[in-house]
Amino acid sequence: MVKAIIFDFWGTLVENGVWSPIKQVQQILGIDLPFSEYVGRMEQAMMTRKFDSLKEAFQTVCEEFNVSCTEEKMEQLIGMWNKSWMLAKPYEEVQEELKDLKKGYKLILVSNTDNFSINQVLDKFQLRELFDHVFLSYEVGLLKTDKKFLKKLLKETGLAAEDCVLVGDSILSDMEAAKGAEIKGVLIDRKQRQQFPLKIRNLKELQDILRQ
């Protein structure tokens, strides 16, 4: 019986204000790597500790990939990243569905994220109060794909893997993470572009999955 729902944040509950900020960083810095290799290293560099400024965070990313960053590129990166969270907003059904789900389940938020953007969006749309627990990569010091991340979550919440369902928009960082922790994964695919056994188009379809 499902007792708790673990939700990813970006792309699952909230739409970025600009097209794929992480991919834009790769393009701006000219990092010539397959995205699957780049994204893990980029998030590890930028999203597993707290930085005092976005400039410091992006300097760490540049060091990770051994690329130089001009002042012009740095301004472009910072402007794009800030625009993304400033224009970010929950998908239209999210707040209503979370309030409804909260009546019957513990709700847990997880995210690979920096320390500048997510808190602004959580507070702006009063989303934080809808979650019983929040686990953010920069606070935990681990990415979701690290098996220790979800093990830590289960230990701190007192839940077992079979008590949980993880809902996310990425097969790579969400569904694989769930599989590694033996948690049932539900892919939210709003644009119908991916294939996965348990898949929904939006949160309105989640209740049917939970009843099965």
C-alpha cells in the first residue's frame, strides 16, 4: 500500500521559465560531450553544495570541464539562469492536485538543484507547505541518482521502499534513481515523447495509478 509520493520538482511540478537551462549552459560554454555524460558532471559540480553566488557556481562548472569563461559568457549564464527561475511556474493542475493528494499520502519533494532558484519558486507559489519533507541535492550533498540519496530519504522519513512511489519527468535521473532504490517509478511525460511502463500525462492521472 502506497503511503508516500516522492515528487521531482523541475519539469515535473514546475516548468522552467526558459528552455532547458542545463542544456543552455552546455551550449554557452561549448562543452562537447554527450548530454548523458555532461549532465551528471554538471549537476555534481553545481548542485551538491551551497554557493555564495551564481558566478561562483558557474566558475565551478567551468573548472569541472576545464573550459574558460569570459565575462560576457558569465553574464549570459547568470542572466539565463535567473530568468529561468523568475519566469518559472507550476503546471496548471499541480497545486490543486497536490492539495488533494496530501489528504491521503505523505508528500515528499526531491530535486537536483542549485541553492538560488528552487527556494524562490517554492516560496513564490506557496508550494513548500504542501510537502511533509523536502530533500534538495545541494543540502543533502548528493544527486538523486546516487543510491545514498534515496536511502537517506527512506531512513529519515521512516518509510520503506514499498511504501513509496516516485514521480518524475526524467528516465535518466528519476526512474533510474527509483529503480536503484527499489521504489516504484511513475514517469510524467507531458509532451508524450518517452516510453515507460508506468506513465502519466499530468498529475490528474496519478490517482488511477495509485489505486492499482
